[in-house]
Amino acid sequence: MATALAVDFGDFEFSQQEAHGVVSVHNLGFGDSTAACSCGWAGRRRRLKAAATQDAWAHCLLDRCSVSSPLVVVW
């Protein structure tokens, strides 16, 4: 016996799942990196590039923005 499954796509809010901005890490020199997004968010300046990339990934997860490729841009 076959059972049909009906899915109502109106329940899913696709507009909220889309990316709002694109985030990247700006490497401004030795010991000076910061993450920024096109949605207006800006992370604090970090001495370690890895800490700035952590800020960028955390912003992407919390605010549903996307990550630039490459993530780290030499400024």
C-alpha cells in the first residue's frame, strides 16, 4: 500500500533562511586583523588572525550571513 505525504512549503520561512550579507576577515598587517560583514556588522580588532576568523564564523552562524571565498583578505 502506498502512502502519499503532503508537505506544506508555506510553513517554511525561506526569506529568513537566506543570507543577509557576506563576511570576510581583513588582515591589516602583523597582529592586526578584523572581521567585517556587508550587513553592517564589524568585529573587534584581534591580534591573531585565527581569532578574527572565529568571529567571522560565529557571526555567520548567528546571523545567517555567508562566508566570502577566500575568507581572509590582505588589506
